[in-house]
Amino acid sequence: MKKDLAVFEGHEIRRIYDEATETWWFSVVDIVQVLTQQADYSASQNYWKVLKHRLKKEGSQLVTNCHQLKMAAADGKQRLTDVATAETLLRLVQSVPSPKAEPIKLWLAKVGYERMQELADPARSLARARETWQQQGRSAKWIEQRMTGQETRNKLTDYWAGHDIKQGEEFAILTNIIHQEWSGVGVKAHKNLKGLKTQNLRDHMSEAELIFTALAELSTRQIAESVAATGMAENQVAAKTGGRIAKKARLELESKTGRKVVTGENYLPPAKTVKQIK
């Protein structure tokens, strides 16, 4: 995970980027401190504690959508902190009467990513993605495979979300199991192989890597659906089985072509060389 700070009107907002799920997680207390305009951080913590208790008592889904991740505290130590996505925070803001509500909503929409627009109009994100890939020189065939693979991925995560799998860490665990099974390497190792850091791994896959990833995720979802897999234990079994189906196909292809499917090739721009003056 990539740790970072965002700034709103001089206030530092702690956030962490989960590369596996491509999600920014923001510190809830930091946002609450801005909304309540509290100079004392402990007062903001108490406000959030009371608000969280009230929301939980009301049965609000907002509290359920909050998670805990380790973030640097004022004393420099890593402490578990309540975090939420930009979407969850945009709804949470409505629960805090504050003149900063509208500015913070606009700020979250900007720094969080454009997911809120995409939820209202999915075609917007597809069009933007296609345009970006075209500008980066991707072929029409690659773009089509990338978008088909994303649709397959979305159907799988929709299934997980409806069968007791928590977005974030549990999504990442299952994704890594599938990837490890079909490719022989975990997501992080695959990114390292390609020399990637914060970049999206799928945006740097070859056509073959995209196809086998989609096959593994499609197989996983259909296997999970066939047994109504619910919770981590049952979905882990489906993930391993689905990944192995794609692995079998990969090994057969490699034996026929003599070429490895998983490679270190990427679409990163060429490194700039610095000319030395003699």
C-alpha cells in the first residue's frame, strides 16, 4: 500500500492507496476535524466516536463501510485508524452540520477519483479509459480485451460483495489467490517483474496475460455461483479452483508455443537518459 498526504485548506488528510483494489482510503477523523473545525485533535476523535456510535445505533451502512488501517499518528507511531473511501465519506459528510461540508465534498470528489460520476454514468469511465489507452498507443485489440476483462472483473467483485466478502483487504486476498494460481506469481511479484510501482498491473499486461486473468476470474465466479460460495473460506476454494483452470490452459499454450505468458514486458514510457557534458 502507498501512504500519502492530501491537503485541504492547509489541513493534512492522511490517506493510503491500496494498489490491489485501486482504492484510496482516507482517515475519517482527519475529515471530521476539518468539518468540525476543531483545533484539538482529541476533540475530533471524541466527536467521531459519538457520531459513529449514533450511526451504528441507527443501523447506518456508513459505519459498516469504514475499515481500520495503520497510519502515522502525531507521535510518529503507526496506529490503527478508521478509514473510508471517498464515496463513503461523501455520504458521511451529510451527517456533520458544517459550513465546510460543500467544499470538502468537492475536494473529496477531486482527490478521491471520479468514481461518483462513474457510478451515475458508467459509460463516462469507459470512454475516458478508452481515450487514455488510445493516447498511450494501445491497439484496438488490446483495448477491447482490457475492457472485456474489466467487465469480467466487475461481475466477480459484485458477486463477492453480495456474499460476505469485504471490499478492500478481503477482495485483495482473493484476487491474489486467483493470480497466484493461474500465473505462478502473486500480484505484487508480477508488478515487480514488470518494474511497476503505483501503476495498475492490468494496464501493463500483454493480451495473453489479460485473457488468462479474465479466464481465471470468470471460472472463479462461475464456480462460486454453482455452489453459492459465501464468506472467505468458501470463496478461497473457488478462487483456487478457478485459478487452476486458467493455469492448466496457460501451461498447455506455453508447451505448444514455447513462449511464456507471464513476462516482464510493460507499457511504461522509455526511461529518459541524461547526456553528460564532457
